[in-house]
Amino acid sequence: MDGFTIWLTGPSGSGKTTLARALKEKLKNKGYKVEILDGDEIRNTLYPNLGFSKEAREMHNRIVIHLAKLLSRNGIIAIVSLISPYKSIREFARKEINNFMEVYVYAPLDVRIKRDPKGLYAKALKGEISGLTGYDGVYEEPDNADVIIDTSKMSIDEEVELIIKKAEELGYLG
Ligand code: PPS
Ligand code: MG
């Protein structure tokens, strides 16, 4: 089987990492080889001091695109959970990666503020940090996502099913 990439984009706290883990579990149980490329994890492992300037995000996102491309072309399903705030970079990902689907992982601001697993929104609200994606940092919403998911409205199981159904429609899963 050819691999493919499920690209989960969305602001901080929208539910990308949680959804990536649930998708991985489901696809592994179906017998597929799966890897998660999580932006936050890759940053912490490889370059914890990179920062969040436009240049830094673009460089980091390009590295993730390259990794996803290598995995995808070797029969592995790459699940990317990466804010990837810039449309141009996501378009580049679509061009570079053979079998690609873009999933917009959305949740309204009030829900993201309530979840706030890392306390980042609390800090942003107090003015202690700036440029938080989804608060005062740029996030260019997708306008041609293959799937749009509102994680405040759906259950994780429903989200996983919707993405798998779309992957089947696109011919990536048998
Ligand atoms: S990006 O924009 O694609 O480079 O982002 P990514 O690599 O996915 O990393 C996002 C995680 O970094 C933490 N963090 C921030 N995110 C956005 N903006 C600012 N200013 C920021 N500062 C720290 C945060 O934990 C993000 O993880 P998620 O899981 O998306 O919340
Ligand atoms: Mg995350």
C-alpha cells in the first residue's frame, strides 16, 4: 500500500494532538503502519529554543513536510499535528506530498480558553506572552480543507470516522 499524510492544522488547543493519537490507535488496529509528527513534540525534541517567528515556523513546517513526505512514500501513514498557520506552507505541503489530505481542526476561542491544557491562553490573556496562535497570533484559515472538524461539537470517535471515510473516498485507504 502507498502511504499518505493526514495533515491536521488548527490553532493551539483546537484538539490536533488528541485527534492524532485517536487516529493512530484506530489505524494501527486496522493493521496500518502509522507515525505521528507532532509540531510541539518535534520542537521540544529537536530545537526547543526555536521560537515562533514567521521565519521559524516556516522553517520548522518545511522540515515536517519533508519528514511526512519520506514516510508517506514508504507505505506509512503520517499523521501531522502542526498548527501550520500559513496557507502558503500548507499549499506547499499539498504539492510536495503525494497522497495528502488537509484536515482543519477547529474549536471556538471560548472552548480553547477553557481547555487551555498548557496554560498558554491564561498567559496570553494576562499579557505575559504574545503571538499565541488562535489568540493574538496569525492563523490563516484553510479554504480548501478536505475535512473540517469542530472538536467542540463532535465526539472523538465521530471525528476519526469522518477522517477515515474521507481517506477512503480519496482512495488512500482500501
Ligand atoms: S507552528 O506554528 O506550526 O510552528 O506550531 P507547532 O510546531 O505546531 O507548535 C505549537 C505548539 O507550541 C506551543 N506554543 C505556541 N503555539 C503557538 N503560538 C505560540 N506563541 C506558542 N508558544 C508556545 C503550544 O504548545 C503549541 O502546541 P498546540 O498543541 O498546538 O497547542
Ligand atoms: Mg498539541
